[in-house]
Amino acid sequence: MRYLIISVILSALAAAPAKADAPNSIVSLLGPSVGYLLGQSDLCEWGLTDKIEQTYKASFQAIGMSAAQQSSAWEQAKARRAGLASMPAEGKARMKADTCTAEFRARFEQDMKN
């Protein structure tokens, strides 16, 4: 669901003419969300880091994020990813059981295509 929401936001912003920087309210949501996706890929050992980074780098530019906004989003993503990596073992085990399934990965990859 998280991926669908991110895809919808990015699609809507990419369709609108970029006359100024992307709204900061949107930018503030994207960084942590991308970090979560990166952390989840790490946890599940999916090897999708490059695909996630490429997708969002292109999308950030497409929606008109300024260089400063992009930098901020990537810093937030890095922090969220690190937070997930430092999660206690019990939390990682629960997250893995809930999200590291073939079905979830297939849905994730489909959402990344949109």
C-alpha cells in the first residue's frame, strides 16, 4: 500500500507542470518512505537497492524537486534506512515475517514499474 501511495503522489506531481520546487509537504514524506523501502529491501535481502535509487532519482527530478530538496530527501532516506537496520532482532523478525514474502516482493516490483 505504501508503494501505491508513493506512486500516486509521484505520478500526480509528474503530470503537473513544474513551475517551482516540489511542495515541501510532499518532499518531507518521500525521503522517509524511500528509506523505508531501501531498509525493507536490505532486510528481505531482495537486492533492489539500485532499482529503488534509480526510480526515485528519476522521479524526484520529474516532479521538479530542487537539488536542495533532493539532497534533503536522500538524507532522510539514509536516516530511515539506518533506523531500520538498527532495529532490535525481535522487530526485524516480525517485519521479515510480515513483508519478506514472494507475494509482497512481486507487488513491490509491480509498484516500482508504475
